[in-house]
Amino acid sequence: MPDDVTWAEVCGLHLPASTQFGPRDTEAGRARGFAHEPAGAVLAALHLTARVSPQTGPHVFVPTLREQVTGPDAAAFADAVHTGYEQTREARQVPYGQPLCPIYASVRGYRLDSYADAAATVRLLIEAPGEGGPRMAAALVALAWLGGDWQLVAPPRGDWATVRTILPSSAAANFTPLPARR
């Protein structure tokens, strides 16, 4: 993780950011301008994954899905995010367009599984509330370097469950923890 870490909040989720590695542009809830190197890929994985959450609302997830998600399952992924938003919005009786914050999960760590000029994979260690206490999972986030920036590769069939593994809390030792928030 870079030395110049600051923190950005996305729907209650605190994410590290760096002037050197990105995102350099966060206008209108977006995250663009990541460095073409491993630290930029890690930050892109964190920021883009958060911004395609249904909780962020369509003003954030729609342009992110349209401009920063790629791959053969991008349309299925967009459909899944829209459906998740609609179901939660209706259940909570929230007007269309409003965010559904907060994001209840938090990112505890990461592991850069692979890195090349055109692609990277980052495994995120996520903690979320569950029955009997917090639960840990790892999500494999694939990225592609396209158009001068990192883009999220949609998970297979547009479903995060295809790249998520439930882990025991002891597995946290296999991940680099995010720096402490100051």
C-alpha cells in the first residue's frame, strides 16, 4: 500500500486512496485515474468494487457499470446490480435514485494474486455481519487495463458468488491488512 494514503468514503465504507496511485478523479461518486502498476490495481479493485454495489445508488453504479466494467458477463452483472438495487429499494420503500447506504461489509485486507501490463487479479478480504457474528470471505476481483485505466472485469455470470469463498477468521493472516485509518 502506498505511503501517501488518505481515506475516501463510499456509502459508509472507508477506502484508501493515494495521490500517486489513485483514484485521481472521484467526481460525481466515481473513481478513475489509477496508476498502471500493482498499487494502482489494488486501489482500483477496492474502489470499483465498492462503486458497483447496489447500495451506492444508480447515480454511482450506472456510470461505473457503463464506463468501467468490461468482460463477457458485463451485461449480466449490470442486470444483477440493477435487480439488487430494485429489490432492496422496494423492500425499504426508498424512492428510486436514492442510495441505499450504508454498505455493511468492510474490507480488511487484500492480496495481489497476479499482475501483468494488461490484467491483474486482487483478492479482497471482506468482513460482513452474519448470524453469530462477523463472517469473513475472499472475493477474487479481476481487472483489465483498457483505455488508459483499470477496469473491473465482471464476475462470471455476473454473480460475485462465483468468485467468493467463505473463510475462517484465521485466514486473515494470508492477506495484507489495509493501513490504519487516521
